[in-house]
Amino acid sequence: MRTLYVELGERAYPIYIGRGLLEQGLYTRHLDSAQALIVTNTTLSDLYLDTVRRNLARVQCDVVQLPDGEAYKNLRELEKIFDALVDGHHDRYSTIIALGGGVVGDMAGFAAACYQRGIQFIQLPTTLLAQVDSSVGGKTAVNHPRAKNMIGAFHQPVAVVIDTDVLESLPVREYRAGLAEVIKYGLIRDAEFFDWLEARAPALSERDPEVLREAIYRSCHNKSEVVAGDERERGDRALLNLGHTFGHAIETATGYNSWLHGEAVAAGMVMAADMSVREGRMGAPARDRIVSLFRQLSLPTAPPALCPEEFRSLMGQDKKVERGQMRLVLMDGIGEACVTADFEPQALDATLDAMRSAS
């Protein structure tokens, strides 16, 4: 097992990465009372719920099973978590345990941020995307029908327990979608990591255990450093949104039910790379390397065929819009990203037109 820490002073917390960690019950050391609520989904309940409950046999352990999928990441489903907390008489020392992917983690974390003005929670991420990205950093939210992650709060977990064994049963499509967020760290701040991923693309596709564990560790290391330096996204943390303004527009346009988050972000990062070339920030060879790696890992390199006007409108509803001005994460090269509102509208138009043609 390897351990990282997100250094946030008195709210610092560990990220444990290793095999068999759900079975070992490592998370129980972080319980603050004899009450816990497991939040999971209907797909995962048959796979891991009994294992986690067995390790919590000595505490009051209630369970909420949510429907599986981004389409259910909303206030209506969130209320089921609050109902379970109230019905079980959970107090302010209770712990919510998020057992699932990014949707479960976001909803459980948001419920923890709100219930009795904030209780603690633990992340047990079961998808690659959640393990390398959404489980770390304390961003919690639900979707609004017209905008992704628009209702949420910053609320840090007390621990993140990453059991790499669970990835063996992860569907191929979800596994590939998680690789998009792994690549993101190489693009925004770690060119050496991007080179490493390029050299190991076949092994990543085959889920080579050693390569995968190293990729998870390096991704979490990058994420933890960014979060420790900018918890509330006032500066460099916004770089983690590379491709997300484009990607969230794709997810919203398709009703949160046909594109996985990682797939939409992959297409969004290609769009950001294309626009970076049109802005003169980055050379075409760098963009071509990015596209090549996504293709090797069977990830989308173009969005669905949306009209540019609809795409721009959806991008304008993104959380990163400030005072009516759209801000994008663009690249000055592989490993060098920046957040800017200073871009030519014609460059955005050209990218949207080119990507629509490529769809």
C-alpha cells in the first residue's frame, strides 16, 4: 500500500492506494462515532456492499442505494440520502461512506456538507475516474437540468481509500473514460508523466496492474499538490478543468445519459488543444500527439454533431464564467496550461466548426 496526503493543515487527509483495501476495512479507523451511512448505487450493491458492511458490523450502519448514472445526479435523488440520515437518527458525529464512482462520491459528499451543517465522509471510489480525480479534493455537487455541477459545496473527505482490485470488474467503457482524467495531469502540469503514458499506452489498455497502480499514484500526487495549493479554486486549481467547459456542454446537450463524463472530457481536451493551436499558443505537432494518445486508448476525439450556436450557449452556462465572461483552460504546450478569458472568438468558432465536421 502507498499513502499520499492532501496537505490542508488541520483538515489534511490520507489517500491510501493498494490491493484488497475494501476487504481490509482500513476506512474504519476514520470513523468518528458508532454511526455510519453507506451511500452506493444499485449496480455496486451486489459487488462490494456486503464487504464494507461486514467491516462495520460493530456500528449502526444504514444504507442508501441510488440509481446508477449521471442522469440521477440531482436534488430529487439527493433527498433520499437526507431521508436515511433523519430516519436513522444520525447525529453530527456520524460518517457518510461513499462507495461508488464520481456520481455517488459527489452526491454523498454534498449531503455530508449539508447535513447538520457538515458531517464527515469517507471516499471509497470504485471507478478509475473517481480514483484519480473526483474522490480527491472536496468538490461535491449535483447537476441542474441546464448546467452540470451547478449546485454544490467544497467539503473535504477525512480519507480516500483506493482499492485497485475493484478495477478488474470495471466495464471497458468506464475504464477507458477514467484514462482521460489520467492524461489530463500530464497535459496541465506534468509533461514527463505524459511521455510515460505515451510509452505505456498498450499496457494501460490491457490494465497491466503495475502500470495502472503507478498511473493512479502519479495522478493522485498531482491532484493532491494542486488542491493543497488552491483548495477553493482561486488560482491554479482551475487548471484541473482542462477540457471540462467543452465536456460539460456535451454532457448537458446529451441529457447526461449517453456520454460518460470522461468521454466528454476527452473530446473537450482535444477541442482545447485544437483551439490552443489556432490561438498560436501551441504547435500542431503537440496537438497531434494528444489526439494520437486518445485514439490509442479508444477515447473520443470529437464531440457529437451539435450546432456551434448551441455549443456556445451551453458553454456560457459553465461555472467558470465570471462576470459574464467565459474563461477557458488552454495549453501553451504539453505540461503547460493556463486559464484565460483572453482568446479570439474566431478561434473558438473555428474549433467548433472543425469539430462539428469531424463528428
